[in-house]
Amino acid sequence: MFIDFLKENYLACIVVALATIIMIFILSVAIIQSIKKRNQAKLEKMLTEIPVIPDEEVAVTEVVHENRREGNAELIWVREQSLGENNQGEPISINEDVKPKKEEKKTVKTVSKSTTKSKTAETAKKTATKPKKTTSSSTAKQTKKVVGKWVVREKGEGEFVSFLHASNGEIMLTSEIYSTAEGAKRGISTIKKSIAGEGFQLYCDKNRNYYFKLKTAQNRFLCVGETYPTKASCISAIDSVKRFADAPISEEVEKDVTLIQYVIPKEEVKVDKNTAYSGKWIVTDVEDMYIAQLFASNGELLLSSEAYTTISSAKASIETITTNGLAGNFIIDVDKKGRFFFKLRNDKKSTLCVGESYSQLSKCQNAIDSVRRFLKTAKLAD
């Protein structure tokens, strides 16, 4: 019935609806105008209550700016203070003195017809001469940001490794394995000396990832860094290691048993010298250093030795690597990104080679099997 009523009187309904909308609009405008009038009255009342200071008691302050930074110089200074890096995004050295921003000198002139100094001028003068205390706090924050820590972890039974962490917890480098926790802590001092002596060497794996190794002056392997997608990022990581090297050593020895011992398969594939498993050793010259590299028959890089200063030393390492590789002296570890990589060690658990990284444990184990198969037949290329 309601619908029938609307059909019969639709013109009247439209008129009523329009009238209602107009009434609502008029009421809304009236309410808004009323609110505006009340707010205006409150503002006028507040203005009338503000005290008026005579002209003779007004203090005029003239500010003299000295050493004001023009253009983007202010932005550069802020990056150096807060981020520890320069305008190109490069980290600045921790030993670089942080120059605090010079304060603005303020001179106060009091305009007064009376002989008595106004309280307003005295207040302005105290404010202008009071030194700021923000420089020391910002310097303290700057120093706090670059404090990392050394942590010793038990990686396996009787195997301890020291880790250098940045202030945000990121692992910067990993030491070699020591038989005791105290030995790992003492080894940190040797690592620091090599860092100061620029004992870094850059490497690039077959996946075009870059990483660094830290060695002594006698070319003894000490540490290996994490992998990075570009050479520039790897060099930047080395700079960070230098800044965090003097970090304190944690007293607590943490448990981090992640080393996996490689087990020689019970049934190995028999390799004949006349089979397809005919790899080869190639000694490569890399920036005045010599590396022995093991390649599969399809040209895939399987293993790289440490870098040596002479060709004869690199060739001599092949025999040592072959002996320990066939004996199965491999361990598998995990980096901070969860990827698996292997190390070949001698009987004294000193690292001879560091293998490539793999996304799965099974792939890393298969890589070791391939290395051992090709070590049986690989010959040194001319």
C-alpha cells in the first residue's frame, strides 16, 4: 500500500523531500555561524588580556651568524654526525674528529629610556651567553654507534670460533677454529694486528659473489668474511671491519653447534683415469698472487686454494689438498644467510680451502663428492 501511495502522490513526496533537505542545510549553516561567533568572541577576549610592554622596556636582539653553511653543506654535516658517512654514502673513519657545529653568537642591545635595565634584556643576555650541551651528547651517540663486540662460540666438540659483530648484530667476519675458548680469545689479538696491517685479500666465487679473507704477514689464513653481491660492497665491509676491530670481547662463550662433519660414502663411484672424471688443475695469477684451482671435465670450478706469492707454492699446495681431500677432511658450515659451504682442513684442523656456498645441505655434500672424484684423476695443466 505504501508503494501505491508513493505512485499516486510522487510529486508531493518529492516536494516534501526537497523541503526537508533545504531545512537541514539552513539549520547547518546557522549552527556553523553560531560556532564561529563564539570562537571570535573568545579570541577577542584573550587579546584584551595580553599585557602591553612599554617601548622603553623592549630588548632588541641582533643575531650575528658566523660560519653559516651554504647550499647542501648542512645536509652533508648531518649525514656525518648521525649516519657516520659522507655525502657520497661512504663511511667516515671512526678516528676522524667530529667537528661540532659552531654556535651562533648573539649580541644584545637594550633600548631603554630609563637608567634601570629591564628584566627582559637580562633574560635575553643569559639566553645568548648560555652554552649549548648538545655537542657532547651527539658525540657520545656517534661513539656508541660504532661499538660492536667479539663473541666466542663453540661450533663443535673441542672447536671454538670467534665472531666480530657490528653494533646492529651483523656478523662482519669469522675466525679460524681453535681447540679452546681461551685460544679463540687470544687469537683475536692476532686478528686485530692483521687488520691494522691490511692483511685483506679479495676473492670472487663462481657465482660472482665477492668475499674477503684475512691473513697474517706470513700468509697464514685467519678469517673469512661473508659473501657480497658486488666488489664495492665487499670493500665497504672491509672498511666496517676496520672500524669495529677494537670492539670488546664478550666473556660468555655461546653455544652454536652448527658444524657438520663430512662422512665418506660407503659405496663410492669407482673412478678410472680413462673415464669422464678427468678434471684438471690450473694455477691462476690474480693480482700478483697465485691460486691453484680445480676444474671439472665440463669446466665448472670446484675448488680454489689459498693465494700464494709464488707459482711453486701454489703448485705445492695441490698435493696437500689432494691428500686431505681424498681422506675426507671436510666440514660443512652455515653462513649468516643460511647458505651452506665447506672447508677442507688438514689433520691439525687448519683450513686449506674454502668452497662455494650452496642453498641446500644436500647440494653442498654432493659438491664435496664431486671434488673427491675429480681429485683422483686431475692433472696440472701446462
